Amino acid sequence: MKKNRPGTLLSVDRRSGLREALTATIFSETTTIGVRYRDMARECLDRENGHRRTTRSATSASRWHGRHGEVLNASPEFDDCARLAAEHDVPAKNVQALAMQAYLDARNRGL
């Protein structure tokens, strides 16, 4: 900070309409004499849950992330993979790989 004094940076991520209340709290609870703010926008992928059958005839729940109807990312649910791994006495990472392969196979077939 000024004259090599120590300083603290406080960042607050807020929802719309809370700026005045948060600014009042910052002024009353800290020694600051100024607050900078800027409004930002965020865009997120659509989220959907689904199931894909693995080669071991077990289903693994997955999260699908996409945009404009196109799936861009998929991630198997770890708890489901761990449960299936314990049932089949295989490593969880193998079940995750099988679930991802099932997703990719279905995607390549246009499902």
C-alpha cells in the first residue's frame, strides 16, 4: 500500500441488489475509506444428469454439460463409480474410464 504499509484485499462476490448492503457492512466493519466495484456477467453450460451403461452391465450416473443442445463435457459421478467398483472388486478409476467410454461410444453413434 502507500508508503510500503501493509494492506489487505477484500473481494466480495455478490448477487444483484446487495451492493448497498454489502458496502455499508464493509464500511462499518473495516477501516477502509473506499470501495471499488464492478458488475460482471457469467455464462454457464447447461447441466443435465443421465445414465450410461458400462461394459460390465452396470449403469453409472453422470453429469452432462453442454450449450445450445450440444454436450461438451461429461463427468461420471464418483460416488456411483466407487460403489460399482466395490461391487465388482475393481479400481474406481477403471469404472470411471468405462463410464466415460460408454459416453464417448454413445456420442459417436449420435445418441
